[in-house]
Amino acid sequence: MSSTTPHMPSDVSSKVSFFDRFAAQASTLFSQPWFFAFCVLIVLLWAPSILLISDIDTWQLIINTTTTIVTFLMVALLQNTQTRADAATQDKLNAIAKILAAMADQHGSEELNRDIKEARAAVGLEDRESA
């Protein structure tokens, strides 16, 4: 682990880069129902344009190029957001593991079992293992 990796929630910086803020806003925007409706509207407007564009290859090229560019940009933004969310989840799990290890070092087995149950309840984990 590098020294810049946060070990506890209090170690995490609240500073977020401009691109990260932009990607988070874009992710929020793109996940709204009205954005999906807007995309459907664009396709509905494009479809009858075959009457204005006589060459079917040009007509198809317009929608293919547009959707490819938009998809490429959206994937880049959404991947940034997902990667940061995954890293935050991993940091939380690492902090929980560190706390449990510290509790195991400090307490006897009876106290440890009680503390583990309390910690699991605090983070919403069940007493049974999941598949």
C-alpha cells in the first residue's frame, strides 16, 4: 500500500478534482428518466429524416456516428464515477477490517464476539456468510 492510500474514513480527503465533479454530475444527468426519453426523441426525429436524405448510407452514417461518439464519451465519464465508487467501497472495507483486527488484538474472545456483532450491525452485515 502506498502512503497516500487512506486507511481510515477520517484519512479520506474531501477534495475532488474538476473532472471528478464533472463526471459525477454527468452520471447523475445520464441516469435520469428524462435523459432516456430525450435519446428516444432523437431517434424518433432521425428516423423520418430518410425522406430528406436520399442516400441511405448517409442516413445510417448520421445515427451511427452520433451514437458512437456519445457512447464513447459517456463510457469514459461513467467509468470514472464507477472507479471512484469502487475505491471508496474498498477503503470502507479496509477500515472495517483494520478495526476488527485491532479489536481482536485488544479483547478476549467473548468481548471480541460481542464487538464483532456490534460492528456487523453498524455496517449492515448479516450474521451469516453470503454466497
